[in-house]
Amino acid sequence: MSAALTFTLGVQAQAEVSAVEAIAITVSDADRAADFYGRVLDFEKLSDVEVRSDQYDRLLGIFGTRLRIVRMQLGQEQIELYEFLVPRGRAFPSDTRSNDGWFQHIAIVVSDMEAAYQRLRRERVAHASTGPQRLPDWNPAAGGIEAFYFRDPDGHFLELIHFPPGKGDPRWQQSKGLFLGVDHTAIVVSDTERSLSFYRDALGLRVAGSSENYGIEQEHLNHVFGAHLRITALRAPSGPGIELLQYLTPRDGRPYPPDAAPNDLLHWHVVLRTEEVAGAAAASQAGGAAVTPQKAPPSIQPDEPGKAMMVRDPDGHALLLRSAPQTNPKKVEN
């Protein structure tokens, strides 16, 4: 978190987040990533632009950025693939485990787990779980849900998830196709209560559910022996959820690297819509940090009426607070 400014506020003012607009992933090759998400997982490409502006430099806290941004959609949800043409960042840590502090994934809802898994097998997609797992019925919050972790071409973790009737958003039972949309993004946190102070109390997200998951199925899903997790689901009024994963055991996960930057391949950020960026940023920085290295958040586009600012949560995960509706960035001019 180089160039980050840490803030401690005596009083946290809640800032209402109205939507989780998108989840962004830093990739090494936008063509390869877009092909994977489109051909293998049925995402549709919405836009593909190259940008170079001082506004992005200030937003991301990196000098001299030249970015290619590919926006894709599955169902009602969007992801953004960020390729830094310059400066290039560090590779994704090859020894990452699901309990490391920088772990993040998106949960892609499928209508048929076996059919989706077989497609991944045909495409020779890298496993992160030993195979699809059906969570046990003794767990009332998660029983009957099927899940499987795998990796994209850069090593980022992804999840397939299938909800039985009565679990998850009812629309997943009504949607057509094999790959339906993104239910949530999940992040590893070290202390759920501290994270709730940030996401619930400062940013105004609501707690939608919680559970404790453990047992042989969870161990094989996360590929972590002895995995016992406290899971807390958070929601904004619209968009995918944010799921907090606190490992009660084992406690040997490594923390988010303090010198991580948005051009490193371990970087993800969640785009949050809020009416007033400065107030939301000030509230969220209680226990977190600013990536955008200035007091007043910059406009992403000179003619864009809204503003944006990037912050980190108490564990280092990045959030992009935006007050304007999500629009396609302009192409590079030089």
C-alpha cells in the first residue's frame, strides 16, 4: 500500500453505498483474460478501451499509467479487466492459498454444477479445489449449496456456485443458461468485527447472512487442511454482495503485502456507487487507508460530473468509490 495515507477518525459517519457496480481484476494480458472469461465462462464484452490520463495516475496512486480496460458482463453483473501496459506490476504469487490475506474471488452462479465443471475440465482450467463440493445439510445457512474453486490464466481464484431451491437470490432459479451471473465477491479478513466497522458502520452495507463453515467438504473446497471459517455476507441495495471470510483455523495465512499496488496482479478492487465520494472516503478511512494520494478526489474524466477515489479496507483490499454512474472511459488521445 505504497503512497497510502492512513487515517484514524474519532467518530465514523455512515456513508450510504447505493450499489456494488463492478469488480475489477488486474491482469497481465487483456486479450487472453477476455477470451477466458468470454469463451469459457460466457461473459459478454461491453467495451475495450485504452486510457492514459493524469486523472488515472492520481486515482491509482501510480505515476505514468497507460491502461487497457475491458468491461464484461454476465447476467446483471459486470467485471473490469485492467491491463497495465506501463508500468507493469508483479506477478500473482504462485504459492497463494485460500487463507492468505490478499485472497479474493468472484462467485459465478451456475444452473448445473456438473455441466459447468465438465466445461472447465474440457478447457483444462486449473483446479483450486479438489472438485465440486456439496456443503453439508447440518449447516442451515449453506447446506445443499455446491461450490468449486478454480483459477483464471493469471492465477486469480474464481468460484462456481450452485444454489438449490430456497437458497440464494430467487432469480438464480429463474435465470436461463449455464453461467448466470456473479453472486458475490469474497475476501479474506483477519477480524470480522473490525471489517464490519468498516463495511457496515462506515459504508452502510447491510449484513445479509452469516455462517460458520468447516468439515471435510470445506477443507476440499478451500484446499486448506483444517479450514474453519466465519463467513459474513454484506449487501448494498443493488449489485453483487461482499463476503467476509475469517479463518478461525488455520491462522497461518499471510497478510496483504504492505507495498502492493494496483498494477500488481494480486490486485482486485470493488467499485462502489455512493452519492458523495469525499464523505464516504472520510468515513471508510477509519481503520483503512487512501490509495488516491490527495485530499480532494479527482474526476476520472475531465468532463465527468462525478468523482472517484480509491481506498483500502483494514486488511488491504481495495475499493473504488464513485459518485457518477459507471460509464465507459475515453480512449487514449496520445
